Amino acid sequence: QALALVSLIVASAGIGAYTGGTFIKGTELNNMCEGIDADGNASNTMAVGCSQFVLGVHDTMSTLTFGGLLDKGFVCFPKDISGPQLSLAVKKYLNGNSDKLEEPANILVAVAFVENYPCAEE
């Protein structure tokens, strides 16, 4: 359910990593994220790419929320969230959802954020 909703919103916003013919899939991002260590830090150049991709989706979602294009109750990042924390959350999500890795990577990152950083119900 969250995957379908995030897919619709993110696709309409045009977020993704274009690789000259297709957007990258979760399998590719999962491979890139293998070098994210237990503290969420990148241990090799592929993992740096993972971190940059994750931060790009974070920044896009934050900008869309701030600009009113994404519902403010959709995802609530803590004010003190760090890049390594985001990367680790995404790595854990990808590892725990291997059945979804054929989906576009940007969608999976967005779903990981929605599931890991829900807004408090009022």
C-alpha cells in the first residue's frame, strides 16, 4: 500500500536516477549499498554512490514537502537526521525486502523513508 502511494507521488514528481535508458532498480542500489557499514558510513566508492542517491531522494522529498507538492503528513524526518542514518535505514529496508528489488530504486528509497520516519498521529 505504501509502495503504491509513494510510486504515484514520486513518479509524478519525476524523481529518479537516469542511466541512459532506464532508471536504476533496487537491485543496483542494493549492490551499491553493500559497502555501507554498521554506522551508516560509506566504506568504498560504490557505497558513496549509494549515500549520494539516498541523500538526493531525501532532499527531493524534503523540497517537495516544503513546497507543498508532497503532503506534510507523508514523511517526517527528524531535524537532526544524518546522511549515515538515512543510508543505513535504506540499506536495512532493501535487505529486508528482496522481493521488491526489481522496483525503481528511487521508489524503494522513498518507501524506506515513509516506513522509517512516519509522522506522529495527532
